[in-house]
Amino acid sequence: MTVDAETIRYRAATGDTPAAVDLLDQTRIPAELERLVCESLPELHDAIVRLVVRGAPAIGIAAAYGVTLAPVDSSASPEPASPEDVRRCYYDAIEYLATSRPTAVNLFWALDRMRGIVEASTDETIGDLPQRLIDEATAIHDEDRSMCRAMGKHGATLLGDCQTVLTHCNAGGLATSQYGTALSPIYYLHEKGHTLNVFADETRPLMQGSRLTAWELSQAGVPVTVCIDSMAGSLMQRGLVDAVIVGSDRIAENGDVANKIGTYPLAVLARYHDVPFYVVAPTNTFDLELASGDLIPIEQRSEDEMRYTLGADSNVHTKGRMAVPREASVINPAFDVTPADLVTAIVTEQGVIKQPTREKVQQHFAAIQTPAS
């Protein structure tokens, strides 16, 4: 696959060169490939909000690296910062990055891991804290690569008899460290010689399907056809879709799934047409503290994303032509929630949860915590 770990790079501080999080700017794909180098917390926070980096796992990785950009040595005081001041600076960075996007639980999971490193520091080891935070962020990055490969292998068992699948939004290498979630079984099968045909929904209003999914599948040599969002039901009616496969930004304890807006109607259509509906997400996408999907916070994004077409060169943050009259109101939630009873299976790096329920999700996590001897 062409899109790999280069989606997110980390540059450690050396001499007069500050640390930085180097991101492939996804707002400009497919017209151009540009990178955005974030050397400060506000720059990275803004990059997450503006979807320069997006996809739940990738947001978590970027935020973990972002903690290391905390301005620990920015004080005008000639005296070195006290251990408590150093810890407070990192805690403030964690809290600040947590405000960037509310729905993707991977963001909070990654930041909690970074908080744990800060909490474990002592006054005697405070000098080691910056490197320990870099090491933890790197570990989160590396673990995601492994999880994506595992999800691909597990998910491939569900798609072995399929010829054509439909996906929504982007849940590939651009949304993770490498390989992806929903696209990982497609890449896995492609590498094994079983190439699926993929329908990619446009995914309005920011066109993550047509801009990002179609681009990265094309780069990998996987045949992809872009369809407008409202075409999915017609494709299923004609028998052209063997399965629907999507990612997720948060999954509740009972198996309810939050994903890009437009996912829920796909699940309803799939059920009506007897098409399997699969969700692929790592275990860190589950929020076991939320009993059901109606408790998942849903991000409300700017009206301008709907009021204007994409700007020049497909830049999602350059206003194009007006698409909605000024007098009309606009509603622009970023996500919707698909009830668990519409989900055929959830694939994680640990295996497959078929017909998910609260009990099956609990069993899945219990098996992880107490592996067979």
C-alpha cells in the first residue's frame, strides 16, 4: 500500500530545531500532496480540528505525539522549572488537546496513556519524562500498525466469498498509522490475490470517500468506483453489493456504533436488502463506560462545510461556490449512531464479535484480559 506510516511523522528536537508532528495534509488530497509541520500545541490542535489529520486512530496518534510539544521550557524565569511545574505543563497540554474533537474515543484513550506516564514520574526522574513521553507516543503508533494488520486478517474471513463491497467515509491508511480499519481486510485480501471491487460513497459534505478512500485504493491498485451517497440503496437493490464495511469513532458497551454521518442509513438499507453490515475498529475504539450509543457525544461542525462547495484544488477549507441560500438553516453533525442490532459483526484486532450485544462485547474483552493458557 502506498499510504503508510508517512501519514504521521514525528521529529524529535535537535539543537535549535524544535520537536514537531509532521502530517500529510488530508484537506488537500487528491489535488496535491502537501505536509503540515506542527511545532506547537495550537498548530496541532488546529490541524486536528480542521481535519488535516483525521480518522479516530490517527487522531489519537497525533495527539499523543502532540503532548511532547508542551512548552515546558518556555518560562521567562532563569530558574529551571520545578517537577510540579513540568507535570502541570504536560497535564495542561493533555487537557487542551482533548478539546479538539469530542466523538473519537481513541483521542482520549491515547491522551490517558500519556497522562499515565506523567503521573508515574517522580521528582527524581522528572528529567527522563520528555523521552518517556516520546517513547509512549511511539509505542501507540507502533501498536496501531500491528492492530491494523490483525484487523485485516480477521476481517478477511468475512469477505472471502465477496466480490464487491461498499464503504463509507475513509477508514484506510490515511485514518490510521498504516493499512486502516475498514479497508484493512480489503488490502489483506488484495495482497493474497483476491482483489475486491469497492464502491466508495462520496461522504458529503467533505467528500472523504471520493477524495481520500478512492485515492488511496487507487494508489494500492484496488479497483474503486465512487458513487453518490444516495445511490447506495439502488446498488443494493440491483444486487451489486455483497457487503458493507465501515470503521468507527466510538463503540458503546452494547455494540452501538458511532461513525461518519450517513452510516446509519447504510445499515438500514443493508438490513432491508439482506446485505451483511460489518464494522472494523480496534478495541481502543470501544467506550465501555457508555452503556449505549445515545450517550455518545456527537460533534457539530461548521455550517460553512455545507453552505459552500469545496474550494479550489479540492481544499476543504477554501470556500467554493455558495451551495445553500443564506436564508436556509443548516445542520451539520459529523457522526450518527448505528444500533447494534443492525450490525452483522464487529471486527477488532482480537477477533470477530458476531451479532454484537452487551454480553458479547463483555465476553470479548474478558477474553482479552484473561487469555487462554
